[in-house]
Amino acid sequence: MHMKFDKDRLEWIRAPKKYSISDERIEIVTEPHTDLWQRTYYHFRNDNAPLLQMETDEKFFSFTVRTQFDSKHRFDQCGIVMYLDSENWLKASIEYENADFQHLGSVVTNHGYSDWATTEINADIRSMWYRLSRREDDYLIECSSDGVSFRQMRVCHMWNGGGRVQFGIYAASPEDSSFTAVFTDMLLGECKWQAHKGQQPDAE
């Protein structure tokens, strides 16, 4: 496989008013009332966050990025995303909650319904690495505080994620706020998620 991260292959969905892109660094200034969520629990649909993505039909890869952020208002967030369409996507980020804690978590949306899996982390954390790995139509989301040792956040299946996909980065401020999200250390390459070596797959 010959894949590498190339900023010239990135395309916006809903470009923000303020941003900058260079080979080593991308900055997004969020706009108020931007978010990604579909239906579940809250019974509303938000689909207006800015997304910067590239396309691939490669079935096995890993994409890594470091986020740095000065978020300070409830639900401010930035991270990794794979947005296929308004009702099929996944994201991983830290969502600010208050001066005591934030939510490190991920959302998977299949067929128009979102979930949210989270754990509470300290509010003074201002940087996180994420890694998205693909094995056909299954995906692994990991995080790391140092960019070296990654921890599993979740394994998921994307019902519409078996063909050509789009993936990249996003930032959003669901309430009345704005902050600067910085993305660096972007790396695209061989899949770091190894084939399962335990129980054998069921026969088709």
C-alpha cells in the first residue's frame, strides 16, 4: 500500500470562516452552534460542523492526528472524523464540560441514529492524539496522550463503510462559543490494527 497524508487531497464539507492549512499544521476556529448528532435521546438532528476530509478506497489503513485546543465552553470539541453522509459517520474527540472534567469519547452513527461512549478526564488536558484504523467495514478508534502508546476507545461496524470512504478532522462548538483547534502530526499509512488471532471467523 502506498498511502500518505497529503493536504492537497483534503476537501471541506462546510468550511469555517476562519482556518489555516499548511503541510505541518491545520487550524480551525469554530463557530457557535455547530455540531454533529443524529436523533438519539436528544431528539434533535445537528449536521453543520466543518469537516476537512480526504477520500480513499483502501480497505486497510490507519490515520493518526494530534489535537491541541483551548476549549472553555460546554461541548466544545475537536478530533477525528469519518463522515460518509448526514446519517452515517463516526467521530472521536474531547468534549469540554466544566472546570473540573471533560468527556473523552466517540460517537458512531449508523442509519441516522447516534450513540455516545465516554469517559471523564481532567479538565486541564489540552492535547490528545487519535488514531482511526480500518479493516474493510470495521473500524478501530484509539487515543494517546503522548503519540506513542495508544489505548482502544472502541471497535465498531459501519454499515455504509465498506466501499470508498472519507475521513479526516473536525471541530465544533454546539453552544454559544468559539475556540481554536490545532491539528498536527497527521500520518496516514499501513493499518496498525492487526488481524484477530483468537477465535476463527464463522463460515459464511
